[in-house]
Amino acid sequence: MKGEAASGEPCHFPFRYQRKMHHSCLRDGLHGCQSWCATTKNYDRDHKWTRCGEDKRLTGAAANASPSDPSGRVGGE
């Protein structure tokens, strides 16, 4: 797993990851099977993250992405 897990730290939305701004938790395989989010505004620079709890909802393409598709693309986009 890349970066440092911040135990108990809240998610910071939006956060920058792969030069894009994200407004929800991601599930792209970077930090295992669970969804995750950055705990600072810039994950690309800081590499600080935490696992998302049940109270943090996945939205948009991240919610529909196949866990087997590491790119996070939906429907061949």
C-alpha cells in the first residue's frame, strides 16, 4: 500500500489524486479492497489517507467501477 494510513483522521473533500479532484471516497485498489480517501487536500503530494467508513458514501464513477478494473473506468469510458 502506498502512503501513510492516518488512523482516525477524517477525509478531506475534495482531494487531489492522480492530478484530479475527487469529492468522494475511491475504490481503485490502491489501498486494498476497501474504499479510501485522502486526509489532506493533496494526496499526490502528501500520500496521507484513511479507509472510508460506512458514513462516507461512494458516488459517481467510483461507485460503479468494477473492483477488477484498476483504472476505475466505467463501461469502457
